[in-house]
Amino acid sequence: MTGSGAEAAEREVPGREAQPPRLPRVRGFAQWPPQGSPKKQGKALRSAVPRDAHRVLDLDAGRPDAVTAVVESNAGRIPELTPIRVGRMAATPFAFLRGSAGLMAYDLARTPMTRIGAQICGDAHAGNFGLYGDARGSLVIDLNDFDETVHGPWEWDLKRLAASLVLAGREAGADEDDCREAAQDAVGAYRRTMRLLAKLSVLDAWNAIADEELVSHTDAHDLLGTLERVSEKARANTSGRFAAKSTEETDGGGRRFVDAPPVLRRVPDAEAAAVAAALEAYAATLPEDRLPLLARHAVHDVAFRVVGTGSVGTRSYVVLLLDHRGEPLVLQVKEARPPALAPHLAAAGFQTPAVEHEGRRVVLGQKRMQVVSDILLGWTTVGGRPFQVRQFRNRKGSVDPAALAADQIDDYGRMTGALLARAHAHSADPRLIAGYCGKNEELDEAVAAFAVAYADRTEADHGELVAGVRAGRIAAETGV
């Protein structure tokens, strides 16, 4: 018997069970059947890198001093703006930490690591979490700054968050026990959230811990009043409000930006035209269903606007677009520099892949980490330099961790620790990290000890910068 008849007879053999088809392994998908247990693999890593080892801060002799580190990080920035950046960093130790992601990466590359990789923020300090509007106008809370995002060690984000909480707590006037507890609680929330995500299906874990559950999940009830106030301000923080304050009507019925130096200034026509022309390439990076939204707006003006602490001195523009009713949409076109962490990844055992466009790196990294991202997030090139593009003042709001009451610092730590775990679990297997972190508080206590030691080191670095400014080694402009 041959052909289809033979196949039919074979299928009819009594007692023979139907076998699943032999399908090829598809690139980008998991292997089936699964090989090994990620949880056991994570747990086995404790032998090579004990969790208690994460308390270690061993600064080497080649570490640059604070002034040298800041000068080096100013390379490639607009020279006349770097004194503003230095002035902002010199304000407080927490502000110094915010502007020194590269220096901390140098130090972290010399600390114990599991070598488990994830898409990391690279600058996950306590001030880089906040509220923003989604496509339907609702507010979500998540990490909100991705200039430094790379594939790297998950511990770097966690340790930077913990150290920043100690510094923010000190600035807020909290005692040392409260500051250390905030750092320890952040790590504990990260660990417990990762364990929760490891127990869920992949689809459920991807969108787990909705924002409305976040306060209960992290027992951050003392923060409710603060979050409500921030939410109220965020809802009013729109393109329309910014345009009303920062633009004026022109003779032709349009609008243009008004100079407010040094933070906001008009630019020469040729520079404005180059930025406006770059929006065509930006539109090509958006999903096609976003294009009709942009097509109903016309470009009216471009201005230069200084932003942030670590970002000061980079090229950053705001573009005013108006629809047929004169309602504004403001886009931010922000220079995307190579991440400050990149020179230190090799020392940490991670490859630094070739990047085709730094703006693309930022955008894709952001989308990998956030549950919901700006619907107009894209990238472009202006004058040969890479830029990211996003909505400006898209109902954005943030908690100032240095202004929290002492009894709120630990609540904020737990909330941000949970958000960080959720973000990391989008790119790293939560079973692997959860297996390493375990059930007890050994990792929490170790990272908290590191955080206190690094906060002390940052205060010393800040002191060096202030002394350097006074001695004339580096220029600073304060109050801007």
C-alpha cells in the first residue's frame, strides 16, 4: 500500500497515539520542550555571587575625581550651557548623583554582578519615576527617563535607585534609619515583585500590577495624598498650558515662542528650518496609524529649551504645532548622546553592540521597559546628530523624593522598587532574577548597606565639585 492509503492505514493502527507535528525551532521564540529551570539557575548563581556580596563598595585608585568626571561628561555639550549643568549638580548631593550616571557606572562595574542582563534604565534614580498621559488621557506611573538605557546588569539600576533614596531622604531631613529603611524597602519590593511576576503566565506578568493596584501592592498608603496632588498638577501640565505661557500670537494668526533666556530662546531661521525638516524622517519612525494625527497639525515655530540636570548642554528643541482650531501640540526634539554607561559595560562582562542611531536606542529601550509609552515617540537626525522625539508636557508629573516627609520615603522606595522590577521583567526572565534574589532579606540588607556607603561617597564627590567651583577649576552658574 502506498501514498495516501498507506498514511491512512498508519493512522488507523489501534493503540497508537497521535504524535504532535515536528515543528522547527523559530528564531526569537523559546525552545520547546524547555531546557532547565531558570529559577534553579538563578538560585545556583548565589554560590558564585553571594547575595551578601552586594554590600561591597571597593573604589579603585584609578577612579576620576569629581571635577574631572564632570569635565569629561561635558565633552560634546554646548560650552555656554555647561556652567548651568555644573551649577545644578553643585546644588545638593542628590543633584550631583542625578548628573553623574557615568561616574557611578565606573564604580558599579567594579562591584559583584550576577551577569544576568536586562534592558536597564541606566539612570534609575528616585527622581526618574513619574506620571504621564496615555493615549486615552489617563495617567500612568512608570520610569520616565531613558537617555542612558542599555542592555546591562539589572543590579546597576537597583543600586542606583537605592543610593538615590538615601540621598533624597537625607536632603528631606529624614534620619539615617529612615534613609536606610527606604533603600532596603525598595530592594525588598523589587524582590517580592519579581517573585510575583515569576509565578504568573508570561502574558499576565507583562501587564501585571496595574497602576491602580500599585499603592496596595507596595503598601504605600502614606503616599496617597502626595500622589493625588501630583496627579492633579499632571492633568494640567499640557501642551496647551505650556504654549499659553511660552508663545505669543503673530500677525498672521499663528503663534511663536517668546524668548525667556537662558532656558528658552528663539533660534535662527536656518536652524529652525533644519529641525522642522527633520520631522519628516521622524514621522517615518512612527506606526502608520499615528500619521493622520500629525498630518492635521502644521509646524509654526521652533525654539531651543534647556532641560533636566544631566541633559543640560545637549541640544534640545521644542516644536510648536497647531491644528485647524489653533490648539497646540508641542514636540520635544532632544539630542540622543551615547549612553554614559557604554564605556563601562565591557568591564562588567557585557558587550556594547553597535548602535545604528542613538535616538532609536532610546526609543526602543523605553518601549521595552514601559507598560505604556508615548504614542508619538520616535527619532530623527538634525545636522548629522541623532535626536529622539516625544510629546512635551504630556500630562507629566513627578514626585520630588527630596521633598517627601520622613514617613513617606520608605513608601516611595517600595513603589519605585516594584516599578523597576516590572520594567526589568519585560526583557529579563523574572524566574531567573527571582531565583537569585530568593525569599529572605539578605539581598535587601546588602544593597541597603551599599546604598548608604555610596551616598557617603556621593556627598564627598559633591563636596569636591563645590570646592572645585570655588577654586575656579570649573565654571558654574547657579539659580538657573
